[in-house]
Amino acid sequence: MTENYDTSWNLIESNKGNLPDDEDVYERKYQEWKTRDWPLWLKDHLIFPFTVERMEDEDDAYFTDVAKRNPFRLGHIMEVIGIEPEEDDLYGVIVQVREGRRKGYVSLCDLEVTARDDRNFWSVREYAVWFANR
């Protein structure tokens, strides 16, 4: 990642609501994102391994204590150690993760790099925003 990474597409809190700096930037960025080969782009822009937290989970783990006991679940912190070369139609980009001694696979759009100064923060955030709005 370069020092001059363009984050103008990111939403900023204002009295008009959460909007980007420039109202046209999101549409321009979205057009760029539509043509992007995400697994390849991420492989070129991410520095492995890196730490993430699972912020989304598709099942009923919100209402049970399952997430506390099982690895790779909601609220768990894990390390991303690799990326799958092909994007899944339903789950998007899949990454290989390690939690303790266990390894598994999780959808990247369910993960967040929590440290804003991490070099992977904006690349993962950019993918998650694109995936949520595709």
C-alpha cells in the first residue's frame, strides 16, 4: 500500500448524514470496483499474515453461545494466512485463517482489520464495502 492511498470513497459523518467527501467519488470508485479481479487485487495489496476480527456471521450465532466455543466465529480474533485464487459466487473472496492451532476458511467480507494503522486496513475495508453494495 502506498502512503497516498485514496480513501475519499469512505463515508464521513456530517450534518447531512454519512457521506463521502465528494458525492461523485463513490460512483467512480464503484465502477472501478466492478471491473476488479478481487482475489488477484487483494493478493497484490495485502501483506500476509495479518490480524482480523470476525464482525459478521450468517447464522443464528447471535442468539446462542455457539460463537464463544467454536473457532472462526463471530467476535473471534484470527490471523489471515492466505487467500483463495477464485471468488465464490455466494460468499465472495475466501481467506485461510488461523485461530490458535486451528486453520479454516472464512469469507473476507465477514472480517475486519480493527487496527486502522494496519497496512491492510483500507484494502480489506474497500473489499467489504464493495461486497456489501454489489
